[in-house]
Amino acid sequence: MKIDEIQIRVRYGETDQMGVVYHGNYALYLEMGRIEWLRKLGVSYKAMEKNGIMLPVVSLNINYKKSAGYDDVINVKTQLKKKPTAKIEFEYEITNTDGEILTTAETTLVFIDMETNRPVRAPQYILELIEG
């Protein structure tokens, strides 16, 4: 399935007193990877919401292997797990500049009609872009 990678430099405010990335910030890194994955596919999250579809996270699973620290450059690899239905699933791998795996993760998001607040199938244009 489609893969995208981004690089992020860890900022001081993302670390704890020991200079290690605070565990909760990894969810932000995953979101950054996911938003860029969608953008490079040709999907604007902002436009999707403007068209009445939101995509909340309903499941997040993170496995911490090794720490990242202040000023480290990390690579976030985002991969679609399978063809979307009413949900879309991603796998992630965060590595350091030496290629060491720091974190692996998975998220599941659900396409929600903002008017009815009910799950809906993935928009056809997204399926076409994925298959494209």
C-alpha cells in the first residue's frame, strides 16, 4: 500500500526534564505523518471537513523501542494498512538518522458524516486516488 515519509526535528518543548521526547508527543508525530500522507495523495483534510466529512482517531497503538531526544531528526514512515471502508488504518515506523527503529504504531480512523455524526464509507474520490 502507499507509503510516505517525513522528517521532523525534535523541539525542546517536546522533551521532558531528561531531554527525552515525552511519550504523548508521538501521537502528534503520527498525525503529522498521516496529514502529509493524505496531502501527497491529493486529499486536503481541511477540504474534506469543509465537505462534511471528519476523520477522528478511534484506535491508537504505540510501541516504544528506543528514545528520541532534543534536536534529533526523526523519520516518520506512514503506510496505509489496507483499502479503506468506513475506516482507514495506518501503520507507522519512526526511526532516527542511524535507521534505528524508535517507535512503531498503528491508528484506525473512521469517516464520519458531520451532519449526522454517523460513520460513512470512504469518499469515492479517496478510493480512486488510492487505487490510482
